[in-house]
Amino acid sequence: MKNKRIPIPEFRSEAEEQAFWSVQDSTDYVDWQKAETVLFPNLKPTLKTISLRLPEPMLNRLKVLANERDVPYQSLLKIFLKERLDREVL
């Protein structure tokens, strides 16, 4: 167990912080045994637009299913992806 922690540096951007943490051992900076769970109920996830090519019959079926549920097909696709990702074992 480490007694003295290194101060976390100030970052100029999220990209700089991400680059830093991708190569650092966080236990040098944070005592995780003293960490508490925190909820951010109003935090909206960062979204990134992607281009995805789907077979036309698959897209048509997705649109039909979305229409039956009265949701946009892009939202239904995100729901399906999340459900599948949640089932995957890391």
C-alpha cells in the first residue's frame, strides 16, 4: 500500500487528460480504498456520430420494429447495442 500520493496535474484539455491516464497507474495518485461512489444524474453522455453500413433488409426490419415501439430507429438500435454489450463478459 502506498503512503504518499502524487498530486494529479492540471490538464488543458480532456484529450490531454486521457493521454495522461492511458499511461499512468492511478494508484500512484488515488487511494481507491477511500474512494466513494458518486452519482451524476444530470450528466449527459458524450455522443459521437458514426457512419454504419447495414444491409437494406436489416435496416427495414429495424425501422418496422422501431415503428411498432413508437421510437426512432436510431434509438432502438442504440438500445439493442447496449443490451448486447451488457451481456458481454469482459
